[in-house]
Amino acid sequence: MTNVILFGPPGSGKGTQAKKLATNYHLLHISTGDLFRAEIGSKTDLGLEAMSYISKGLLVPDAITIGMLRKKVEENHDVNGVIFDGFPRNVLQAEALDELLAERDQRIAALIALEVDDQEIINRILDRAKTSGRVDDADEEIIRNRIQVYKGETAPVFDFYSEDGRSYKVHGVGSIDEIYNRLRNLVDTLI
Ligand code: ADP
């Protein structure tokens, strides 16, 4: 069982890299952003509620997010491990994740943070907006809000896992394959 958190600011390439890593290492990829977008697409109550936060660049409340994540993990007990993408996004979520895994005698092997500077992030997200159709990608103010939320609420999750040496940093600028190879070199040492 190898459970990894792929971490980093919005637009740092977590989704792209998580998909490639999940395929290569036969891990389940769980993206809370993708789960929310699926709920929004199906116009469920959860999706409608989540949209009211996502469209402003705010975090969806923990009770909703943790409940949705727990359900996804419980539906998939027969896996080699999980790549968590976009979760945990604050310390309370990290504590909930550790508890959920501990119930299964599991733990997070590593948190891997993709490092990308603010201007690169804004450029990437505005570029992605041309094709993603995401309302939270289209407006620079909302993007800046997401970056602020990351710095204030999410960044402490890095320190949470670095206390016992489980947090790692990877340079997140370069080609998709260059970054992927940096990640693989690290994940190979964990598996
Ligand atoms: P990005 O990494 O580019 O911000 P995501 O798809 O991971 O994109 O997330 C999109 C939005 O979904 C976030 O800005 C937030 O509003 C919501 N979201 C995703 N994951 C979480 C989470 N763990 N807790 C709260 N809100 C979340």
C-alpha cells in the first residue's frame, strides 16, 4: 500500500501528473476537484452547494469535502494505494485523512509538493481557461483568491507532514515529462 499526496498551488500540474503516476504505479487517483465537477455536472445538491464556493475561489466546507472523500475511499478498498490530488487542503482535512487511513491500518507515505511561482500559475490557469470551461479559471481575481487560500489554509499541510519527514518538494516548472521524471525518481524510493 502506497498512499501519496500530490500537493501544490492551483495550476501547479497536480491533476496532469497524478493521472500519469496513477497509471504507472497502478494506484487509484482521487481528485476532490474532479469529484466536485462531476457532482456539478450532474446537478446534484452537493454539486450546487460546492459550486457556490468554487466559483468564488473559496474552499468547499470541510464537512462536505471530507464526507465525499471518505465515501470515495470506502468504495475503493481493494487498491494498491491512492494518489490524493487536491486533498487535504487544510490541517483539519489532513487529520481526517490520517484517521480514515488509520482505520484501515494505513498511512500517508509521502506528501510531494510541486513548486511553481505565482505568475507562472496565473498564466497557466488563464491559458487553461480557454479550454477548461471552469468559471474559477476565467477571472484573475478569483485565481488570486485561490492562491491566497492556498498560502493561508493549505500550505500548513506541508508542515503537518514534514514534522516526521514525510514532505518532499519537487521543482514544478519544465515540460510535463521533465516534471514527471522528477516525480518518478522520488516515488521510486517510496514504493
Ligand atoms: P486547482 O488545483 O487548480 O485549484 P482543483 O480541481 O483541485 O483545482 O480544485 C478546484 C476547486 O474545488 C478549489 O478551488 C476548491 O474550491 C474546491 N476544492 C477542491 N478540493 C477541495 C478540498 N479538499 N477542500 C475544499 N475545497 C476543495
